[in-house]
Amino acid sequence: MALLEVDDLCVTFSRRGQRPVRAVDGVSFSVDAGEVVGLVGESGCGKSVTSLAVMGLLPRQPGVRVDGKAVFDGTDLLQLDDRSRRDIRGRDVAMIFQDPLSSLNPVIPIGLQVTEVLTRHRGMRGAAAGEEAARLLDRVGIPDPKRRLKEYPHQLSGGMRQRALIAMAVACKPRLLIADEPTTALDVTIQAQILELLKELVRDSGTALVMITHDLGVVAGLCDTVNVLYAGRVVETARRRPLFRQPRHPYTVGLLGSVPRLDAGRGERLNPIPGSVRDVLPWPDGCAFAPRCSRRIDECVGEPPDLVLTHDGRSYRCVNPAPLPGVTPGADIRATAPTEVEPGSVPAQAVPDDPPTVPGLGPAPREEEKP
Amino acid sequence: MTDNDILVEVRDLKVHFPITRGVIFDRTVGHVKAVDGVDLRIPRGKTYGLVGESGCGKSTLGRALLQLTPPTGGEVVFDGVELTTLPAGRLRTMRRRMQMIFQDPMSSLDPRQNVESILTEGLQTHGIGTDRDDRRRIIGETLDAVGLPRWALSRYPHEFSGGQRQRIGIARALVLGPELIVADEPVSALDVSIQAQVVNLLDELQDSLGLTYLVIAHDLAVVRHISDVVGVMYLGALVEEAPGDRLYSEPLHPYTRALMSAVPVPDPDVEDRRERILLAGDLPSPANPPPGCRFHTRCPWAQPTRCADERPALREIGASRVACHWAEQIASGELRPHAVRAEVVRPEGEGETPGVVSAPTEPGSYV
Ligand SMILES: Nc1ncnc2c1ncn2[C@@H]1O[C@H](COP(=O)(O)OP(=O)(O)OP(=O)(O)O)[C@@H](O)[C@H]1O
Ligand SMILES: Nc1ncnc2c1ncn2[C@@H]1O[C@H](COP(=O)(O)OP(=O)(O)OP(=O)(O)O)[C@@H](O)[C@H]1O
Ligand code: SF4
Ligand code: SF4
Ligand SMILES: [Mg+2]
Ligand SMILES: [Mg+2]
């Protein structure tokens, strides 16, 4: 049994006089202890709403309807009353957001905000709580932590605020951490620091991490398992390497073909997906991606495609997936790979005579393939 | 490359914004040196990419180049004409030849104007087109060029998706038949799949119309993709400039190295094997840049001599221009990186002087 098992999660927003919006339309995924799971997809595909629903942070009002299950360690988070949910939140499950300023209280010093968490969930008080708070700030790389504890959020830079928020999130050694675009608002050098920090935390504490992002590069460096979302559903789930090497769902293929890569040359045309996320078919009428899909066939429309599970633990929601052996992982990837890549073979970049395509790639020792 | 191939030449450009304090009388208490001595040249028909982190002065440089923000010092020569001293009337006629595309198409388009009136406005201002039909023809051709359907003309900006709005923004720049387009974060507000459409469109337009671009972006992969020459900015100045390929295969400045190594690549094999140069701390405030080499507070190669007290000039090393005293020694491996202690950096305008902090503060709580 996985640590978190989200099953057929649906979130509908209805407002009087308007058609209800199915922001999340049957999302299922699971997270094992110590695992880093990515939720990727473009703007509006339901990533944030999914995480807010799991955390019980969506407003409790008549227009918001949440269905499905989110079972964390045997308890369905969606069925909990407010009190037990608050207990779990912060202690067992924590969340960090894109904009740290809005989730920190502007008029309370950082130190007090951290010690409050420690008091509430770990029963620490006074000097001991202060010590622990300083240790946590130090742990997340905030210089001169004792002093920082007395400061207010607006006195810290964006990167430092995000660190403070991470310190609060990990204060109680949660078993699950959900991070919603934690680095999107930050510069890339600061993003690199924060991602490294998250990696370390996961490695050291065994915390499971759900990483929500639209950046495939972040996914490639961090996630063990990746869920690709489109129009409120998971359309493909795979381990990291298979997903990037052999994407099966045409949307995943399209995404990978769209991103410019630092290690590709000038003048290579990208392969964008035509149309925009506005051109969707409602799931009950067929594949939501059909209006933009180059592999569309007649069977795609009429009813929603079923989830196909393959023997190697992958799954995709498509009736005409990208073929496996002569993979089509987007022209940019093909161009950097001199030969066709077979599963389990030496990756193209690792061929000894190949000059490293990105500075600093050369000498790092080769790691054994992870299953 | 001969000199008459150069469409734009920027010499020692400076833009300093005064920092004012005071309730009744504004008192200048200092300057934000947003752009502080930049030299660059953009060859005709090529793309110059400008990268750097938030607040390093990219947008200010772009705006000063077009004279949308008056430069504090320096020169901008466009096709042989010095713009900073040009009388307003002549500048206005030059404007037609230099256009700008913005990051957020929604905020740069008037929501009450339909697409036709957005596009006609510029034509009328600059007196382009002999009559209505002629303008219609120009607009029609522009729509085709940016891949928008004719029925778009009667629609309003909010009726379009982000990518289409950016196409409208490009069309608005393009109807005037400019030679130079300054694109400030043209794709950063767009989804990945849409980004690629707009990047390809910019590429195609350059091929068919011979446009010259200055592309400003914080996304290195995007800049790398569309630029011939890339300039890296740090705190108001160029630290390195090189042809795109070279910058990526042989970064010479320590900051460029760190930047390159920080950009995630969507390929697990690459991600797992690359060496990251993690920088300590944040970007210092441009209102109070460090003396000497501006990067020395974060530089893993900083040396006890020169770095802290002598500002390195941009000098040529091979095909690159680099502003680092020790570039050769770093490239040869003679100097090795070392650990750097992170310094606390204050968000701009806040927390530095107790007088401007609005939320409650305790005296003496900051350094
Ligand atoms: N409170 C709300 N009321 C109505 N619709 C909502 C509400 N919150 C979200 N939505 C809609 O739900 C959909 C999914 O939104 P969500 O914020 O989860 O997207 P996302 O994948 O996180 O996108 P982004 O990458 O932009 O953060 C969107 O179409 C959005 O308009
Ligand atoms: N009109 C202005 N008045 C005062 N300061 C300004 C003004 N415009 C910009 N600045 C300051 O100049 C510096 C450079 O700003 P600029 O917008 O050029 O940066 P940028 O590199 O474009 O950053 P970003 O990536 O965030 O767009 C910043 O510190 C900014 O606060
Ligand atoms: S089901 Fe059909 S339309 Fe949908 S992604 Fe697969 S091939 Fe394309
Ligand atoms: S001059 Fe010194 S501090 Fe500046 S980049 Fe070079 S080595 Fe680093
Ligand atoms: Mg979101
Ligand atoms: Mg800018």
C-alpha cells in the first residue's frame, strides 16, 4: 500500500448562471514512502487544485465539490473532519507554495512562525523551540539563523523566504511534502539551490515528495515517477527515464518536442503542439487532447480513452500511442542522440567519444541505471 | 564582420534611477544603477540574446536602447544615427523602425480596442499606407505572417488565448515594417507548447523579413535557441558575451558557468551526470552593488587580490568578451573553486532603512 493513494479525484466548481468547471476530472496517482513523484502539465490542467484538494485547503462552500479518495496511510483525507485534518496537516503532510510571501504571516517574525509549528505539533516550547528553529533555518541554508528568527518575511529575499517556508514545512519531519511550483518565481541560480535542498531533505529524512511543476527539466532532475496531466486527468504515468526516453502519450511527446534545450544547437526548429489548451474536448466526449493531436484516429472521439497499463508499470490514456521500438521522442532529442536508443542500452550522451554537450557534464562518474 | 553590418551599437550606456525618500520633499538618497556601462553591437539580421537574473537590468537596457527610458549616459547608434541626442521629431520617425514586444500581451494591449483598431493605430500614427484599403492590405499580410485568421480583426484581446495574444503583440510591432525588434521576455508568460509556437514564429519572421532582434529573457534555453550572440548580464553590466554555441560549450566567466550549470535540462541522463556549480546567497541589490567585481560576493573563484577592489573590464578572449580578472587561469584549471559563505541580501527598498519599513520592526533586528 502506497503512502498516499489518490483515486479518481474530481473537483467541480459551480457558480450560479455558469456551467460548472471540472477542474480535476478523475485524477489518480500514488506516492510511496521516500519517493519523489512529479505532477507535470501546462497552466490550468489542475495541478494546484489537485494538491489543494488533497490537503483539504479548498474553500468549503456549496459551489465546490470534491469527489474521490485520497488515502494517506490508511485514512481518507477527504473524509476527515476539520480538526483531525489540521492535526495531520503540518505533522504528517506539509505543503509549500509558489509564492512564499502569501503563505507567511507578514506581521509575525519568522522565528515565531517556526516555533509555533514546533509547539503545535511537537510540543516544544521556550528556549528549546528557539534552538530547534535556529537549527532548522540553518539546515535550509539561511545565513546567520539566530538573527533571522527575529525578522519579518518582507525583510528576506524571495529565495530566503522560500527557504524559511521549507524550514516550517519540514519542522515536524512530515512523511509527505507537497511542493506546488516551489521554484517558479525564483531565478535559476536560486532555483538550483532550492532543488538541491529539497533533494537533500528527501534523501536524509525519507520524506515522500510530490513535486508540482510545469518544467520538464526540473522533473528530469528530481522525480522518480512522473504523472503528466492534461485537462484535469493523468494522461501518462511512468518512471523518469522511460518517460523521457520513450514517451507514449502524444501529449507527452509533444511537450518534449516543444521545450528548447540548453544543449541543442541554434536553428533547430522546435516541434510545437498546435492549438492551445483552450481547444479541449470534454473528457466524456472522447480524448481531451484530440483537437490538438497528430495521432488522432476515429476511435479517439466518442468515449474517453481507457487507461492502458503496460507490463513495465507504465500507463497511458490513449488509443493510438506513440510506437515503442522506433521511438519518436521529438526532433530535438533525436538530434542529440546519434543512434536509436534501446531500453537498457548505454545512453547516447554516455558514449565515451561523445563530447559533453553541456559544460560540466564530462567527468561525473557513471551511475548504474535505476530500475 | 564589417562595420556597416552593424545595425545597433550601444556604447557605455548607463541608466541610473534616483532613489527618493521623504514625505513632503523628495530627497535623492542614492541611485539604482540599473544599467551601468554596457557596450554591445547587434549585426543586421541577427539575434542578440540578453540573459541574466531578475533585476539585473535587462528590460531597462532594452527600453533605453529604444529611448523609451532616457539613458543617464552613453550612446545608442541605430543605423548610423545617434539616438540619445536626436530631436524628438526625428526620434519619432526613427521609432517606426524599432519596435518592442512585451512579456504580458494582455497588459500591453488595450482591452477596449479590437485587433483591427490596435493594428491600425500604429499605421495612422506613422502615416503608413495611402488609404483605408491600403492599410487593410498591410494588416491582412501581417495577420498572415503571424498566423492569425482574418476574423481575428473584429475580436478583442480577451477573446484570445495567451499565445494568440502574443501573436497580436507581434503583429502590432510588425505592421510598421520595423528593422529592429526588441522582445522583452516574449514567451515567458506562455505555456511550454505555446512557447515553441511563438519561438518558431520569431525565427520564421526573421528568415523571411530579415529582422534584427534583441531578445531579452531569463530562460537560457530559449535564448540559446534563438540567438546568434548571447550577452550575460549581472547587476547592470555585461559579464560575458559570446556566440551562442561558444557560450554554452566554453563559458568563461564564473557567473556564466554557474548559470549554465543551474539550468535544468529535460533529460534524466544529462541531469544525473552534470556537475552543478551552486552559488551561495542571493543577487545583491543594484542600489548597493558590491565594489570591485560585482560578482565577488558570490564567486566561487574569487581571489584575495583584485576581485574585491578592481572592477574588471570586458576584454576579448578568443571569440568571447569576458569581464573577469582571472578568466584564463580559471579556464586552464590553475585556479580552483572554493566554498563561499552566503551573505544576507535585503529585498529592494525594504528593510534597509527603518524609516521605510511599513510592518512593525524591532530596532536593531537587522545587520
Ligand atoms: N476557485 C475556483 N473557481 C473556479 N475555477 C477554478 C478555481 N480554482 C481553479 N479553477 C480552475 O481550475 C482549473 C485548474 O486550475 P489549477 O490552478 O489547478 O491549474 P494549474 O495546473 O495549477 O495551473 P498553473 O500551472 O497555472 O498553476 C483552471 O481552469 C482554473 O481556471
Ligand atoms: N522606473 C524605475 N525607477 C526606479 N528603479 C527602476 C525603474 N525601472 C527599473 N528599476 C530598477 O532597476 C533594476 C533593473 O530593473 P529591470 O526591470 O531592468 O531588470 P530586469 O533584468 O528586466 O529584471 P526582470 O527579469 O525581473 O524583468 C531593478 O532593481 C529595478 O528595481
Ligand atoms: S487518444 Fe487519440 S487523440 Fe487522444 S492522445 Fe491518443 S491518439 Fe491522440
Ligand atoms: S574577477 Fe574575481 S570575483 Fe569577479 S568573476 Fe573573476 S574571479 Fe570571480
Ligand atoms: Mg498552479
Ligand atoms: Mg525585465
